[in-house]
Amino acid sequence: MRTTVLVLCLGLSGLVACELEQPCDEYTAYMCDCHDGDPLYPTCEDLEATYADADLTVQDECVLALEAQRELDDQLGIDCGGDTTSSSTSTTSTTSTM
């Protein structure tokens, strides 16, 4: 019985944790991972302070900002990993003669 209750609690806490992921958190994480230290962008600390506990209107803005930033990064050839839509492959061949 205790095992069943524990499993249910862990399962429910996992659902709650998934629901707590906010678009502004995702935007902040992307910007910090991809553009940390770039003087053209706000610092991670500034982004975290700006978007902490953002209301629904700001969350909607973060969705649009993240989408626009990913598109811009793709256009500029900046590979931030993860959810980018472009990929590049380079091939190098070497031939030696004796």
C-alpha cells in the first residue's frame, strides 16, 4: 500500500513539475545557453530578473521572442543545439599520393 501511494505521489509531482515550465523560462534558458556573454544580448541575470514570475501576457511575448530568436539564429547560422531546424554537414576528403 505504501509503495502504491509513493508511486502515485511521484507521478503527480512529475505532472506538476511539467506544468510549471513556463515559456519565459524556456526563452531565458535558450538565451543563456546560446548567447551567454554576447554583448548584443541581455545577461542571464537580467533575463531571469525580467521574466521571473511573468504573467500570462508576458508568457505569450516569450513564446514569440523565442520563436523569432531561433529563426534569427538559424538565418545567421548560429547552432545553439536542441530545437533548431537547420543542420549543416561538412565533408572533407584527403587523398595522398606516393
